[in-house]
Amino acid sequence: MSSNSDLAILRGSQEISAVRKEGKSFSNQYIVLVVRPNDLGMSRYAVIATRSVGGAVERNRCKRRIRSRVAKIAPAIIKGNDFLIIARVGLLAGTPTAVDEAVEQIFSRAGLLSANE
């Protein structure tokens, strides 16, 4: 993420728990997106893949797929939010094009993408 200084990794279980509890949730067949405004001049995010997705290899593959999609749309993401992306079981079975569209669509539905994309 060094190319985009406006998007940082959300670290710390307390911060992640706060986003999960207080944030607004959006979902589709591949991911769940939980968004909470922050008072920072940037957006932060975390990616979660639970054991329901599969073993360690599958969970890491899910997280890599999600991070690459977020990196693609990072310049269009509106600053000032913390968001949590939770992988769903269907993510690994989805085609790259379908996953791209689903990620972009859910960020758009959450109001996180700027119009000048």
C-alpha cells in the first residue's frame, strides 16, 4: 500500500472490534463490508477471513484477493472511514471479474467511492 498514503491498515483488536460493533454493515455473496467514520484524514481497513472460509491456505488466499481489489480501487475511496472486509465462503469460487465487480459494487453501495473514479 506504499503507493497510496491515504489508505492504511487498521491494526489492533480493540479498533477492529469497535468497527465491527458500531459500524454499518453491507454484504454480498463474496464479502461483508462494515464501515465506521473516523476523525482521521485517511481511511483505514482490515481484512478478516474466518475458519468458515477454510484452512490457513484458503484464508490467506481470500485475504490476498481482497487486498488486491482494495488496492485497485484505493484512489477512489473516500477518506475518513474505518472499514472491515470479512471474506465469505463463496469468495474462492468466484471468478476474478465477478469478485472485482462485487467489491466495487459493495463499496459503491456503502458510499465509499468518490464520483470521479
